[in-house]
Amino acid sequence: MNWEIVGIWLGALVTLCLYSFLYRDNPYYKFAEHLFVGMSAGYWVIYSIFNVLIPNWWDNMLPEGGGFNWIWVIPGLFALFMLARMVPRIAGLSRLALGMIVGTGAGLNMLTFFQSNALAQVKGTIFSVATGGVWSIFSSLVLVVGVVSGLVYFFFSKAHTGFTGKTANVGITILMVAFGASFGYTIMARLSLLIGRCTFLLEDWLPTIPRLLGIGG
Amino acid sequence: MADIFTRMGNLDRRIIFILIALAVIIPILTDLIIPNIVGAEPSRDLFEFVDALPPGSNVILSFDYDPSTMPELQPMAEAVVRHLFLKDHRIIGMALWPQGAALGQDAMSSLSDSLGKEQYLDWVNLGYKTGGGVMIVRLGTSMRAIFPTDRDNVPWSEIPMLQGINSLDDIQLVISLSAGDPGIIAWVMMAGDRYDIPIGGGCTAVSAPQLYTYLQTEQMVGLLGGLKGAADYETLVGIENGEAIRGMSPQSVAHIAIMLFIIIGNIAYFTQKRKGGAR
């Protein structure tokens, strides 16, 4: 049996089952959906055990050369604490593990996130006007006006009337343009996925049909 | 005339699905190629940055995606790998997403032989490591501590191209091909801003608008956004009829179809509104 062709046919049938939802909800779609969710869950469990848990924890606790690194018992315990959520009487233990994750994340990100996503962006907005040619200066002015008027739109401590109202209107227009650009990119992304599936069906799957029927090469 | 637009406004969505499917299928079947013109875009910035690096530079190529975004990111990966090989740079592949390591292996190994490159001398795949941003911070102090072996369990000390590389300080460029989090943003924050390593990237079209802000502030040296970015890089590298370039034809036709639907939908809306029908 040619397993490559079996794989292509399975891929094609499941793809068609999923696209059948575009007509209306049906059992074939449900089957493919449940198959996908079930297989993903199973795949991730096995993948996590063999590619995360064993190399990063088990192999460190019990090295190949022998011995036992007891310090690695601690992350193992924390992992078990996470599962304690399923037992109401000891569910509080999971907070220890969660606290550690949240604390590490917050500590690591607090300064870096502020530096990368707030300070650097503010600096980029302020200094952008001072550099480049005419087009660059125009583009920087659009950026500054866009940022300021966008912020004014979200400033609710003053009624949006008069100058404030006009600035807020500019802000909402700029926001709409940004959402439009974002929407366009989203369509491009979704179409790329559709193109990928169509290319697979037309260039990989369709040529196998004459081969299976014994027509042509 | 107004009636036609009103009827169009109430068109069964399944007809629109069929039209979009045809807009994609027909260009594929007819091998339609629409020339891809690359202007002064972030994709050109990334290409020029890679081009300007001295031969033998160490470049981390992080495959931070999985098969669900392959149509956009795999052509990007292949074009970037080809360019890095052609410029004689050394590729250190790794992944912040579990399945990215296998996809990266495909991209590098498929081009390695045809371009006369050797695994462990010109490229290596260190594989997947969990941790995202935390892991990147640790790379800044010791890469060997994070990756004692490569994806095939070959020890770091036995890989010739890695000798002399200790931390991110020895890396001249990081390129993250990213489908989400962890991905480009983690690299910008933890490697770019923290250790001053140049960061380039390629991403799905959905996340491109969010990442443009890092270009303006020069926190990134270049960006490939979606299939268009991949097609740009293929064009710049000189790949004829690449996967992304071929994908741009159905992409363009489908976009034209969608724009027509938007125009028709708006005319129908305003026609109905004038009649007092639409709310």
C-alpha cells in the first residue's frame, strides 16, 4: 500500500469535510472537527511528555551517568500542584505554582515590556518628526497627529464638543483606517490558508485519482 | 437598477463562497502569474540587511510557527534560508514552537545539498525549547546551557560551527518567522532591546500591522508580512515561480473579488438606506 497516497486522501477528505460547513452544518463537518480536536489533544500530550517533560525535567533529575538530582523534585512537585485544581480539597495548592508562573512572568516582563512597548514607542513618535526628507516628515506628522487625536478620542473626562470633538473625529477616522489595514491583512492571511488548501487539493490530490483508476501515467 | 443592488445586498452568502473559491481556483489552474513588484518595503530592508552582513556571520533563524500557518511562513523560511546560504552565513536554527523545529529542518535540509552546504559546518538545528521569552533571556548568558545538544542529540561541543559561540553576543542577526506568541515580540523584547541584537522577522499577515510599530522605532531591521512578504523575498532572492509568487496571483484575484463585493454591498446599503429600509 502506498502510504503517501493514503495520507493525501485522508488530508483531502478531511479538508472537504471541513469546508462542507460553508454549505451548512452537517455530520461530516462534525466528524472532522471532533477528529481534529481529539487528535490535537492526543498529539500534544505525547509531544509534551517526550519533548518537554523528559528532556527538560526527567533527564535532569535522573542523568544518564547515574545519580539523583533531588533539586529537580521541586519543579515536579509544582507540576503536580497544578493538577491539584481537579481535587477541590487541595485546589489551593495550585495557587503556589500559578503564583510562581505569574510572578516570574511579571518580574521579567515589567521593565522589558515597558521599555519595548511604551518608552521606545513614545520616543519613536517624538523623534520621528526631526529626521528624514519631506515625505518622511509628512509621514511622521501623520503619525504624531494620528497618535494624539487617537488618544483624545479615548479621553472621556472632557465632553467631545468643539475643538476636542473635531480632534476626536480625526482620531476615530485614523482608527478606522488602521482597522481597515488590519482587516485587509486578515483577509490576506485567511486567503493564503485557502490558497494552500486549494493548491493541495488541485496539485497533490486530484492527480492521484487517475492513478488510482489506472488512467494515464 | 436600485432593485438589482437591493437583491445583491441580500445575496446568499454561499454564492459569495463559490465566487471566492473560483477566484482562487481559476488562477491556480491557469498558472496565472501576476508580476510581483517590490518597492521600498520592510521586506527589502530585511533583504538588504542580510546582504550587507559579512560572510560567515552567525544568524539565528527561529521557526516559531506550526503547520497551520505553513502556506504563509514556509515559503518565507525557504527564501530566507536560500539567501543566508547564498551569502555564506551560518544558520543556527531553533524553534519557540514545538512543530517549528521539524518545519525548519525541512527548509534547511532541502536546500543544503543543492547549495553545497553541510550540516554542522554551515547550519544546525538546535530544535524546540520551551519557555519563550524566559529562554531567550537565558540565551543572552549561555546558549550551550539551553541547548546542550542539537535536535538529533549531538552534543554542542561536537558541532564545529558552534565552537566560539557562547551567547547572543556572538550572533549578528536573529530572524524569527512567527505565527504568534512566543515569536517576534519576544525576540524584540528579550534579545533586541535587552542585548542589542538586530532582529528581523517574518509573520502571518494577521499579525503584521501589530509589528509595523517596531519598524518605525528601528527595534526591527525588516519584516516580511504574510504571503506578500514571502513573495517579495522570493523575488529579491531571485527565485523564479516560487510558491509565494504563484500564491500571489489567486491572492490578487480574490482581493479584487472581495473589493467588488464591498463596493456592491455598500451601494446596496446606501440604496436601501435612502429608501428607509436599512438601519
